[in-house]
Amino acid sequence: MELGWPETTAVLAAALAVWAWANIVACRPTDPLRPRLWSPVLVMGLAALLAILMLAHMVTLATGRPFQGGGF
């Protein structure tokens, strides 16, 4: 399976949409009688991580070279 430009853009858009939805859910006041089954902050973090990975993949697609290590 190869991730080209359309697939990478679609995954990036989906990650940003999930992040925005979780942000809306996190900003709502909580109902003490209905606790949340998942943490919106955790979902936002995972979506942000996926968005960063897709942006890095887009840089790789644009330059034609994979990222090199930092050389620590």
C-alpha cells in the first residue's frame, strides 16, 4: 500500500476534523449524571499526532527524500 498525495491529504483532513470535533466536545460543560466514556483531550492528542505525521509525510512526498535522523 502506498500513500500518495490524495490519500495523505484525506487522512490529514480526517485527523483535523476529529481534532476539531473533540475540541468542541471538550469545551462543553460536563454533565455529572452522564460521565464521559473517553477523554476528548486524549483524542485531540492522537489526532494532532496523526496530523503531524501526515504533514511530515507530505514533506517527504514533496522533496522525494525521507527524513534523516537528527544525528544526536
